[in-house]
Amino acid sequence: MIEVKNVMKSFNGQQVLSDINHQFETGKVNLIIGQSGQGKSVLAKCIVGLYEVDEGQILFDGRNFTDMERFERSQIREEIGMLFQGVALFDSLTVEQNIMFPLTMFTNMTKGEMQKRVDFCLDRVNLSGRNKLFPAECSGGMQKRIGIARAISMNPKYLFCDEPNSGLDPKTSIVIDGLIKDITAEFNMTTVVITHDMNSVIEIGQSILFIHQGKKWWSGDKNSILTTDNPEILSFVYASEFMKEIRSIMQEKRT
Amino acid sequence: MKLLQNIGKYTLMLTMVFTKPKKWKIFLSRLINELENIGISSLPIVALMSTFIGGVIALQTASSMSNPLLPKYTVGYITQSSTILEFSPTIISLILAGKVGSNVASEIGTMRVTEQIDALEIMGVNSLNHLVLPKIIAAILFFPVLIIFSMTLSMLGGWMALMITDLTTTETYVLGLRAFFNPFHITYALTKTVVFGFLIVSVSSFYGYYVKGGSINVGQASTQAVVSSSVAILVANLILTQLLLLS
């Protein structure tokens, strides 16, 4: 479990996160949603330590990450996998070398053991046999899946995904969402997904945190978000005509 | 004020760079790659520049030798001393600041804006140590090799130019090369080279590592890296000359 306690963050005097308190549960896909520019990615970067918080604490299974020295933080970071919005694969390395990188850096596995792990991870994301390709030779969807394979290569306890569906078609997005949901359950990870994609909310939103104006505005699950009366959430969830139509059908059914 | 801030930030960066690598095997593998990227790939440009400029130095000196009191071997002597003292260590380093500096800044800068550096940090890797240390060590190790190569080719270029134009004989030229030769000048040149190599790579890494924004900013950082490392070379050249030759 990851606990966020009273987290505050500002940039150049502008408050971006105000007093955020939340728990991200183990074995579930925890979504952070909200409109662009509301502080979702900043919160995620604060949690993983890419940004230092101004106030508050981040706890990974009770371990206070905020007060740790760099060396102690690296030990926790070895338990974190992250899929970046732009994937961030190392473009000078092949798919296999990308996935193998954390293994060579942090484990004492033999070459054979590492190869087995790479093959397992690639198989898990349905990319068996693509070991020798370079990231530039892969499609956007494939790159996301390679990113997930690299993120899970160290068998992490915590998985962060920043906009995993950005730039992907709806069908591929569903594949990626399904993959995130499956591996979360399979490896019993604490998964945090930052998204503003309503399809993802419906598909995998087991626990949802809605951020608005840098504050925790609402939290719940995928069922409760569709029935809430919170005006900010309504304007976010039912922004498109299609979703408005769905809402009116749902309301008709209820009456 | 900004300059002082940058110097402080640069010093802090170096404290992160010069730490023990997590895995020596990975460090050595990266070092070998960097020796190729920074060193071996620079051989053609160094060869071209050195041969031609060596030729020009010899021809210019020969064309100015109107005074009959000057011995004929002066052409070789001036080619040797200007090559060893200044042309090879300083001018070639300035050229390498353009080639290597822009390459380092744009490579690291692109890694920064595409979140590859964040990915390293998230994994728990000291990204500065992982990315920059092998580049600095490669430059420190290989720049002296490049400069010795440059000195040799420059003097050879001078000889070829003189032979083609028939301005002197091989014996006279070689006599000039050997005249008043001071082995300490080689030590002085190589010391400068090591310092220049360090400055080029570390300053360029600094601009690449702390870039913010997108491709335009990476381009600007690359230009800034070349300008700043060239200025750093000129300042260091003055200080080292004062310290090594005149004190």
C-alpha cells in the first residue's frame, strides 16, 4: 500500500498540490484522474521522488520515503516499475537490452536467468520473439507493451503508469488496460495509473482519486463515479456527447 | 548571479558524477562505447585538420623567412613549437568542443526531454554517474592520444607542404623539428589536453542534463554547451600556461 499524507507542492510560488491525503491499495488498479493541468502527474512524480514534496509524507508499506536518504530511496525504487507517458525506452538499446537493463544493474542473475526473465516478460505482454528490435522499429502500442515488460522485469511491488493510453487507438488502449489489470492481480502489485481516459476509468477503475485544482476532490470506484452528483466530476465524466447520451439512458432506466 | 548559480550547480553535479559505479562491468562496457564515440570517431576530423594546418604553418613560416640571418631550419622549429605548444592541444580541443560537446549535450538533453533520465532515476540508478562518468573518463584517456596523433600529422603535413613546394630539404626540416626540443612541452601539452577533455565533456553534460522543454531547448543547450566549453578552454589555457610554463 502507498499512503500519501498531507502532501503539498508548489512551483515558483504557485500551489500545484494542496493537502493531498490518499491510500493506494495493494492488488488493485488505483487511478488518478482529472483534467489536464490539475496536478495528476505532479502527484505521481512526488510519490516516486522525481519531485520533492514541500510538506507531507509518502509511505510505501509504512516506510517513510520522504525522509529517506538517496541510498535508502534507491532500495525502494528497485521495487518500483514505471511506464512513462512517452514510454522512455532507451533508444540505443534493443527491446531485449531495455528489459534486461534493470536486471543487469540490480541483480546477480546469470545471463541465462536474465534471458529467461526477458522472454517471460515479453511473453506476458504478447511480444515473444521481438527481442532484437530497436524501440524505433516498434509501433506505439508495442512500445507501451515493451515499457510494461521493462517495468515488471524486476517483479516490482509498485507499478506506476503515466497516461498509458495516450496516442493509442481505442482497441489498443483496451489491450493495454487489460494487461495492466491482469498483471496487477497476477503479481499482487500496488498499481497507480494516471489517466484522463474515461474508457480506462470504466475498464479498470477499481479505486479512483479525482484531482481538481490540485486538491483531492473525490474518491471512489468505477461504479460510484457514474452516479455521483459532484458537478466537477459530472463535467469531467460526461464531457462528450456520447457520454451524455449514456447518462440520459442510465437515468431513464433508473426512473 | 546566474553564473554563480550555474557554477554551484555544476559542482554539485560533479559530486554525483564522481561516485562509485553500481556495477563495474556495466561501467567498463559503457566506457568502451564512449572511447569509440568520443575518441575513435574523432580521428578523421583530427587527421584532416592537423595535416592541413601543419602544412599551412610550415608554408606561412617559410614565406616569412626573408631575413638571411635566420637559419633555414627555423621553419621546422616553428612548426614543431607552435604545433606542440598551441595548435594541437588548444585548437584541436576547440574543434573537439564543437564535435564532442554538441554530441554529448544533445544526447543527454534528448534523454532528459524524452524522460529516459527519469526512467533511470526511478529504477534507482544514479543517472549522472551512469551517463556522464564513462564519457569523462573516455575523454581524459583518449584526448591525449588524439593530440599526439595530431602533433605527428601536423608536422608530417608541414613536411609534405614543404616538399611539394620545394622550399626546403627533408634534412633541414627534421633538423628544425629537433632543434631546441623541450620534452617538458609535451608534458605541458598533454596536461592541458586532459584538463580540456574534462571541461568539454563535463560542461556539455551539464547543459544537456539540466535542459528543460523540447527539441528546440535541446538545440539551444547544445549550442550553449559548445560556447561555454570553448570559453572554459580559453580560460583554462591561460591559467595552465601561467602555472606550467611561467611559474
